[in-house]
Amino acid sequence: MKIMFFALVALALACALPQEHDQEKQPVEIVKQNSDINVNGYDFEFETSDGTYRQEQGEYKNDTEQQGLSVKGSYKYVAPDGKNIQVTFVADKNGYQPTEENTDQENKPTQS
């Protein structure tokens, strides 16, 4: 009987403790979207309400330097740890070549 009592008390205390809940996440909405697609390539960009952004241009190349698609673009987002991530990239005959930038450093005030 004592074990049952202590189990009920422990359960009641656990239920009474404040629970950490994820804040209700709002649906992410597209706030900007543009695109142009044609025979020689494409161009698009979009931005969402959570700060995610992407833009990209693809151009079909058929010359002595390269045959195929050459793509340039960038994207940015907020990582789960709160860091702002921004990547600029080129994808061509040499493969995918990303360059990551730390935008958090640019936004921090300089200390005197």
C-alpha cells in the first residue's frame, strides 16, 4: 500500500512540475518568389517568413570550355542552434564549390 501511495505522489509531482514545451511553431510562408525558365537556362529566388532565402541562376554552356549546365547561387537560413548560415556556390564542370560565410560575426557590435 505504501509503494502505491509513493508511486501516486511521484506521479502527481511529475505532472505538477512545469513542462518545457516547444513554442507553437507557426507555419512557414513564402513571402517572395520569382522564377524564369527558358531553353538557355533558368533564374529563380524565394524567401520565406522564417528568414530562409535562396537564389540561383543556371546557364546552359556549349563551348570549348564547358558543355552542360553552369550554376551560380546562394542561400541563407537560421540553423537550429541559432547561427545565421549563408552559402554562396558555383556548380560547373569542376563540381559543386560552396563558400560558407558566418554572418553572425558581421552583425555583432565591436567591443571597445
